[in-house]
Amino acid sequence: MSVRFCKAMAAGDDDETKEVLLRQAVGQHGKYLKLAGAGMGVDRHMFGLAMLVAPEMTAPKLFSNPVYKKAKTWRVSTSHLTHPKFDNWGWGEVVPDGVGVAYSIHKDKCVFNVTSRRETNFSKRLAHYLEESLGEVRALLESGQKGGVASKL
């Protein structure tokens, strides 16, 4: 769903289509978050199996497979913490060529802390594009409140 929404935004589809796709993507993401919170996320079963390998044991070949290793390489590492007592906190990248994004979502604002290694310059670029895209989503939702889909929900 997220990909469909992003493609609609990039293609300049009509606002009603974009808003419907946004709401579908948010709903799908919420379902996935609940599954992940219940220990049923995409990586949890593999993590559990890897934890069963005792130090004196030889791990199955699957755990040294290049595809498995790449799947465990999170170039974007995020952390969500929304609480009225926290204004800001840090969250670093977990791989040298990655980026860390800490965020909190409040009624009237979103707060982001974007970090990366200085030599990659990812944090500056990502922060720019993040601010730009959030501005576009805000404009979309505000236009919907003036008679679009949002006003009908």
C-alpha cells in the first residue's frame, strides 16, 4: 500500500485518490505494527531460531547465507517514542552506510532526530526530503478537510 501511495504522490494523481491510498497504507502499517508487537514481525521467527543455536553448536548454513545476512542489514533504523516529557532524543545508525531516525508523533507536530556518519551526509539529505514529503502530506490532508475524503470520514 505504501508504494501505491508514493507512486500516486509522485505521479500527481488527484487528491482524493492520494488520500484514499494514504489512509489504506496507514491502516496496513497499523496492522503490521500490531503483528510485530505480538512477536510476529518479519524478522522475529528467524531471530528466534538463531537464538536457539548454543555457542558450542554449529549454526545451520542458512544463517551464513549472503541473502540472509543482507536481509539483517538495516540501512534505515528507526525508533518511535512519543511522550509529553520527551522533546528530543537520539537514535544512531546501526550500519556504517545507514541512517538512524528517532521520531515522535504529537497532535500538533512530528519531531524527528536523523543521524548518520558524517562522511555519508545521509542525515542532512534525508531530513530535507522528510520535511518536504511531510509538508506535501500535510497539504494533502488539509485540502481534504475542505470538502475531500477527510471531511467525509
